[in-house]
Amino acid sequence: MPLYEFECVKCRSNIENSVKSIEKKVNKKVLSDLVNKYENINAIDVIDLVNDKLTAKAGKKGKESVYQDFYINNGETLVLFNIQNYRFSELIYEESDEKKVKCKNNNSHKVEKVVSSFAFTSDLSTNMPKPDLGNMPPSVAAKYNFSGYVEEKDRPKKNR
């Protein structure tokens, strides 16, 4: 697996700007305006985790798209984006090949090299690392059960 991946700067900034807009005001009109404004966003769902309620929703789920989630309002609100993947890996044989890498969504050559999330795994497992849930608000954590169970294949050899 590659140690580095690439991210489209324009696509990422579209998502970041959308999150800032949603933090200011959440309603269906704001979400539909964001979906129409940015071509890499297919759909947005805003979920109130305290009340287990869908606050607002706009757009349609895209084919071959990925989900990206953000927590706002001190972790009490989940913003779930259905987006075209702007993170990708390329085989680079020479340093000059890095300048030729472009985003498949908008053909932008403005890409940034980032560390792959799989680079931190000690084995070649396909499981992604678990997120740190230590700073989750108690009102949300009380409603969900997050187990610390680690499957046999993912345990270090000395603990098997």
C-alpha cells in the first residue's frame, strides 16, 4: 500500500467551506444551495445525535461516491457528506511524475501530498485504524455502545 496519497485542494476546500456554512445555519435551503454550488458534493445529511433525529437533508446519493462525516456543535450534530472521492493514490516512479498528478473530478493539478491513513497499520490488514472516541460528549456516548474488542487476526502476535 502506498505511504502517501494525494488530495485535491479545491475539492477539500469545498467541503471545509460547506461545514463552516452549516455551522452558521442549518436548513434544507442552505444544504440544497451547497449541493448545487459545489460539483463534488452529491448529498448532505445533518443529524442531531442527542435526539436521534434527521435535522435536514439535500441531494441524491451518487454512484461510486464516498461518505465523509464531520461533528459540529461540540459533537452533538453529525454532518454526513456524500461526495466524489477527492483522495486518491498514484504510482510515482520519478519525482517529476508528481507534477503531472491531477484530480479526476475537476482535472485540477493543484493537489497536495498527504500521509495515507493505512500507513499507520503495522500489518497489511485492510481494516482502517479505529477513531479516537475519547472526546465524545457524554450525552452522545451514553446512547451508543462502542466495544474495545479486537478481532483475532488484528491482535499483535504476542497476545494471540
